[in-house]
Amino acid sequence: SKDLKGAMEILIEQKRQQLSTVEKLDEHMDFASQLIFAQNRGDLTAENVNQCVLEMMIAAPDTLSVTLFFMLILIAEHPTVEEEMMREIEAVVGKQELQS
């Protein structure tokens, strides 16, 4: 827990440094950036920011896997949609081998 918290603090500090050097801020405004700016305004504490980023890192893989699971079930239950998706993939990718 202590190691993870330290790693989060390092990542947040790296993000803070990146934000201080960018020319166009609007291109770098993600959720972590919003949290950092909320801390700068005094709306959040450093601990609040660390906890939010930690929860995003821990929760995201779980929610993503559940979402992908249900998406694959829905595709399997609707073969016409699957066929349409395959046609679109072939139209975009052609005969190239698909990659992650």
C-alpha cells in the first residue's frame, strides 16, 4: 500500500511537471489534469488527488474487462451485427492481418 501510494505520488508529480511545460493546455486536459488544477485552486487536497488517481488505476481494468465481456456476449447473440462489423473491418483494414 505504501509503495503504491509512493508510485502514485511520483506519477502525479510527473504529470504536474508535464502540465507546467506544455504550450497548448487544452490538448492535455484529461481527468488527472483536472484533479491537479482542482488542487491548485484549493478545491482538493494532495491526498484527495492521490486517492482519485489510485482508484482510477485500480478500478479501470475491472470495469473494462466487464464491459468487453458483455460487448462480446451481445455480438455473439446478434450474428447480423457481427457480420456487419466484420464487413466494416475488412473495408477499413483490407487483407492485412489484424493487430492489437
